[in-house]
Amino acid sequence: MAKSNWSYLQGERRTGEYEEMTVRSIGHWWMGENSGWPDAVRNGYHLFSETGVGMIEPTALVINDPSAYRDRHKLTYRSYVLQQDAEEKKLDALLEGARKRGTFALIKMPASIRRAYIPALRHYFWGSGMMRIYAAAYTPCGPVMNTLLFQIFDCMRHAQRFVELSWDVNQDASVDSLSMWLDWQPLQPTRRYVETGLSLFDWGETFVAVNYVFDPVFLPLHDILVADIPEQAGDWAITQFWQLLAEDLQRHKVSGCDFVAAMIEESGDNMEVIQGWVNRWLPMALQAIDALAPLVEEARSLGYPRSYPSIRDEILSAYEGQLARNGLVLPSHIGEFHESKASISG
């Protein structure tokens, strides 16, 4: 967490570094109010001054106060680097210890997770990072930009660590991760979600789509695939690997809820806007996890006790509770789970 205030002399208080970096370092003036600019430009963009010149796209959200949303963790470069440096040292120690003990040569978790899901996940993290890059570049809200920039760093970290994990768990086989991402059937709805997200032109919708919709739906199943199932199989190193990374994405989910709460408090009109985004994106997020059901069923054949329908019901119930806390509801057209006939082998 950033320092809340600085005291160089006794009794002296200054603006906290989080506020200094996110609220006071970015100033804006609206091109839309200046008739000297062409209508086509005024209607699409405005410039921000003081820290440089950039193009900023509009959002359907009504925002009167650009700093209405605040990161409860108050991350700054200093606090983020200190936090992640400690976590990276833990990861390095874990992986080095597992290698010395020959743990990765004894992997017992399902082949679909080992040879397909884990290798391909680097591309998901790169893609979701790219969605955040767009939103960070085009938001006029300093606290939103700050949050997204650190989420981009998280995605880069996870992509690189999953490359390393894939090397370790597949040391005896060549795995084409890109083909898995582009062609492997269980991940195609996830890829579709990311690629559809990359076509958005509303930074607010992007923030909600990744942090408020996809992460709360996808991550509970991801936790099962790379933590619970490996643990049940005795692959302790895989479970601990993910537990050391998972804190980043828990932070992403919290930021999504905080952003939505702040926007609804900012204007009642935003509730209808966000409900529309949930209606648009939640069915695609559910398709993404439904397509991964065969991985859970393969694990069941090897002794994992839970079924995918029960996992899905639990995820949907928790998400319905998240929506209710913001006065939102599940869309009526999400549909029920139907067992996929897609093959986990290709």
C-alpha cells in the first residue's frame, strides 16, 4: 500500500503518493466544448493536457468526478514492486525446490490440463492484458488508468510464469501452445471472449468486461483446474505455484466491484449501462467455462470428487450475489449448462 501521507518536518502533512500520482498528475480539458475543432473530432475524442497529449475515447458511463473510483490498495510503482519482488522470490524458491526433488517428472494431474490448458494460458493472459492496455490508454480517469497499468503488469507476469510452468510439467514432450490457443476446442470460447473484447471502443465497458464479469466467473474454475485438481492428484508444486499468483487476480476482482459501486453511486443512469454490459458479456463468460467442463470430467475419472454442474452452480450463485450487492441481476438469457461434445484432445 502507498504511503497515505508524507511528513518531512514534524507536523507537516502532504498529499499521499497515491493521490498525487492518480488524481493530481492528470489534468483534462474537453475538446467537445470548443467549437474551433471539427465536429468529427469533437464528438469522438478530447485531449488531456498537463502531462502530455493523448487521444481519449468516450464511455457510455456518466462520470462527473474522474476520481470517483479509487483503488482500495492504493498501489503505486513503489508499493507494487516491493510486493511483487517478495512474491517472485517465493515462486523462484518453490520452482527450484520442486526441480531439485524431481517433482515435475512425477506429475499425475490430467493430461488435458498439463499438455493443453497450462501451455495455452499464456495467450489468455497476454490477450486479457491487451484489453487492459486499451482501457488504460484511453480513460481520462487517473485512478482507473493506474489500476489497469498494474493489472497489465500482472498479466505479463502470469503469462511468463505459465511459460515456465509449461516447460517444467511438459519436459518430456513438445507442446505447441499457440496451436492450443487457436485450435483446441475447450479454449475457443475463452479466445472468442478476449478477441471480442479487443474490438471494444468503450474503456468503461472493457474494465467491466474483464474485472467485473469474466474474472469472477472464470477464475473460480481456473482455481480448480490448477490448484484443487493438482492437489488431489498429489501435485503439490502446481497448487502452490498458482496460490502464489492468485492474489493478483483477487485484486482484479475487487477492483471490478469497487469500480461498479463507484459508478453507480456517481449516477443512477450508470446502473442501466452496467446491467446492459453484464447482459452482453456474462453469457460469453459462461460459454468459456462450460467449454472447459471436459477437463473437470477427466479429473473425475482419476478420482477428483466434484462434478462440473455443481461447480457451475456454485460459481453462478456467487456471481448472482455479487450483482445483487450492486442492485444488478443475472440476465434472463444465460441458459443452462449442456454437456459439451467437444473433444479435449483436439
